[in-house]
Amino acid sequence: MPDMNRGTSVGTIVKVSGPLVVASGMAGAKMYDVVRVSEQRLIGEIIEMREDRASIQVYEETAGLGPGEPVYITGEPLSVELGPGLIGSIYDGIQRPLDRIRDMAGDRISRGLEAPGLDREREWDFVPRAGVGSKVVPGDILGTVQETPVVEHRVMVPPGISGKVIWIHKGVAKVTDVIAKIETSDGVREIQMMQRWPVRHGRPIAHKLTPSEPLVSGQRVLDTFFPVAKGGTACIPGPFGSGKTVVQHQLAKWADAEIVVYVGCGERGNEMTDVLMEFPELLDPQSGEPLMKRTVLIANTSDMPVAARESSVYTGITIAEYFRDMGYSVALMADSTSRWAEALREMSGRLEEMPGEEGYPAYLGSRVSEFYERAGRTTCLGSDGREGALTVVGAVSPPGGDLSEPVTQTTLRVVKVFWALDANLAYSRHFPAINWLTSYSLYLDRIDESLRKMVGSEFVEMRQEAMKILQEEASLSEIVRLVGMDALSPGERITMETARSIREDFLHQNAFHDVDTYTSLKKQAAMLRVILEMDHACRDAVEKGASFGQLAELAVHGKIARMKYIEEAKISEIDELALEVRRDVAALTAGGGEDVA
């Protein structure tokens, strides 16, 4: 954040309307400049200029403010501090560390409090990578800091600076210390370990690349049927109680991203508490370290000022871009963008703008698009050509689960993966409650090649076959409802039974079970293979004269239902189950004697 106390030019408040303050005498100010409002020095941002009048959205409670009070202009945009110390931190929407604020003010945030985003006193061991005399360009790595056991923080040359290194630090330093001096065409520039960046501007990149690898989450319905690519975008719309937040938590916990940024935007306090309590205790499956060692949390709860919801989203994605620029794969969870849209609607109403659909501002679409467009797989700035990826997953909370409302529709126009949460599935206790008939992923064609390399060439074909069975079940279920199961042919009954097995034994996943909470791609492929093996074996048996009733009573069905609880280290047991399926069915058709391996 900029040094807000530097404000010199002074305007005067003429109107206060909730989080919106209008001030006159602001001729020297610019759009999106940060200001300090009143003697309490509340943090605000200019969102509209008319002659010398500025409309300011205030990121703190405005109760008690009145006309005539001063407004101090800082002349700087809303910015975040980027440097060692971000990982493991918990910030509010304007990058104030909540632990430090609690030490200053107790459990409730007082107004006008200021705390730097990065700890000024903490010392870091800086290891130089660039040598004296070396030529550097924006994005080149000057040195590294071991921020946590799993994250190497790469201190980069800021955008817009290039030249020759004439001095570089080695050893212990604070974030505000100069760690390098670069001779540029405009003179010698001193580089601190810390950078500032305005949140509304995306950080520059060299090239944007096509996403081609899946972001593996360990959630079977996502990874197998509707995967998101690293550098992709996804949205999770769904009604109250359908499990949006749990899906977001699961992605944040288990996705194979190197850095996770979790933004609780207007979230319920208890849901953010779950994150804050769980993440320090949960171990990262990749490193064995606590998840907080690779996570940044931004907590903007529903009782915080409405305007700060917007800043929390931008703060989160700017921090995520910074780690992407280092060459990391970053995942950003935004929960929920609907509450950000509601904040936009409230501010738009107070500005007396012409409302769009359902009262949302006309620029809702461009703001949402602008946010999701900052995702992507990129070639980062720097001469080493390193690649980074930023995946954005946004939850949407449509009122009453109505997916035709503006925020959902605007989001769907931008993102390429749609995980449709279904209230009926949630009420029937099927979690994750993602509807397999209405959800989609537009990344399948791009990442199928990667999936074939990771888990075998037949994985894509198995997914297509399983999806075909689920679709056939949907059309057959209408017949079953009208005339009963007995009206179906044996082949159709097998389709219904296989679809039931895919739904209950594969798609249903318990987020709170120690084993079932995470399933590797290898295990997912093995499970799907067993279910489809059962389907093929049963169809062969029916052709050879076996009855459906006999097939339905086979004991192996129970083992298939329990295979999700087999530990990752014992995946071979699932492969053995496929052999057992073939043996049992073959024994049935042979009258009990033939053993088929």
C-alpha cells in the first residue's frame, strides 16, 4: 500500500452516502487514486471524477463522517507490497495483515488503522544469482530468499528497469533494504527486496501460451470429467448449501499448484474460520509440509465494509500474478464473486448510475472479464524464458440457484469450465453436488494428450464411455419412472446399474474422509477401469445366457463400492479387483467352474 500519510492536497467532504463519500476541491486528483478521508484518515479510492468533485469508495466504516471534513490526496493508486513474507500471511481486502491488526486493536478492526503488508523488521537471507557486471532486463532474477521450506522467493528486476548490475547484496536483509544497484540509461537505480504494484493493472508478461496441462485436484468428478487446465478459468455456481465453499476448499488444499491464493470475498465468518483453522494443520500431499507454507489468505468477511470486497479480489489476483512471474503454477480461489458484484451494484446505485439488468451496473461484464483475463499460462518477463501459470476459480452464488441471473451468465461468457452445482444432488447428499449432465470443460481437447501421458492412453476413451452411460441413464430414467425397471431390456438394466455405480462409487466423494478426500489420477483411472470392466463383463454374460438377477447379486459389487477407501499406496488392490470381476462373472456363465484371468 502507498504511504498514505504523505497526503498534502486537501479536499472537503460535501456528501456521505454509506461507503460513498463525495468531496469537492479535488482538482489535483486522478481516477483510482488513494485518499485519506477525515481526520480519522480512513482509506478510500476515487471511482468517479466530475470537475473538481471526486466520488470516493471508502474501505472502512463511514459512520459519523459529515460534510466539511477534510480529504487528503496521496497521488498514488491502490497498490500492494510484493516481497518475502507474503506466504502464510492472512490479509484483509487492502493488504493489512490481520494478525498485526489484532495485536494493535483487538478482535475488531478499528477505523483508520494502518499496517504495512510486509513485516519491516523481519530479516531474510538473500542469496544473489546475478553477478556484478551482468546485464539484466525486467523480470530477471537478482537473487532468492527461502521464504518457507517449500517456496523459494525469487527477487526480480521490476518492470521498466534494465541495465548493468554494479552492486549486489549478499546475506541478511530486510524487505526495505537495497539489495542491488543497476546502472540504467537514466542513471543508477536502487532495487529493494520489495516491490509495489497497483492492483487494478495486470502485471506485464512476455507471451501468453495455450494451457495444455490439467490442474489435478484429487476430486474425481473434476479431474476425470471436467478438468481445468493450469492457467485456465473455472466457475462454480450453485445455490445456498450446495457445497461451493467445500469444493473451493478442496481445490485450495489438494490442487497441484505450487502457490495457492484464497480470497474470501464477503464470506461468512465461520467459513473463513474453517480455512484459517484447517490450513495450518493439513499437510500438503506434495511436500509433507503444512498447507499454509504455500498459501496466501485474504479474508474479507461479510461484516466488513462492502467496498472492500472489490479491493480484496484485485489484491488477491495481483499477489497471484507476482508468484506467477517467478515461474510458479498459482491457483487463485475467489469465493464468491457474486458478493463482489453486489458491492459493485451498491456503489453504482449510490453513484446514481443508470442500472443494467437486475440493478447491476452496465460495466459488470467488463469488470468480470477483466478479472478472469488476468489468468493464463505465460512466458514470464526475464531472459531465462521461464513459464508460469495462474489458474482462477471463482464461486458464484446466484440467488435461489437461478443460473440465468446476470453474474452467472457474465461469468460463463468468460470462463471455459463450468461446474454446475445442483440443489437436488445436494439434498440427496451426493457431494460434490456437480451435475454431470449440465457441467462442461472446454479444455478437454487441449489437455487430453497430457492425460494420456500421465495415466495411460485408454483414460480418455474410458471417460467418454462413462459419460455416454450417464447420458443414457438420464434418458432411460424417464421410462423407469413411468413403467418401472421391468420394462427395460437386460442391456438397458446393465446401463442403469453401471450408471448407478459411476454415480455412487466414483462421482460421490467424501471431502471429510481421510482417504476419500483426495484421489490421484492413477487411482481415478484404476477405479473407472473396474466399473467399466464390470459393465463389459456383465454384457458378455447376458449374451451367454446369464440373467440380470444373478449378475446383480454378485459379491464383487460390494468390493467395487468400497474401492474408493483403498489407500493410494495399495492401488494394486483395485487392479486385482478388475481381475476378480472377470473371474466372478465368467464363473457365473460357466456354471461356477471356469477361472478366467
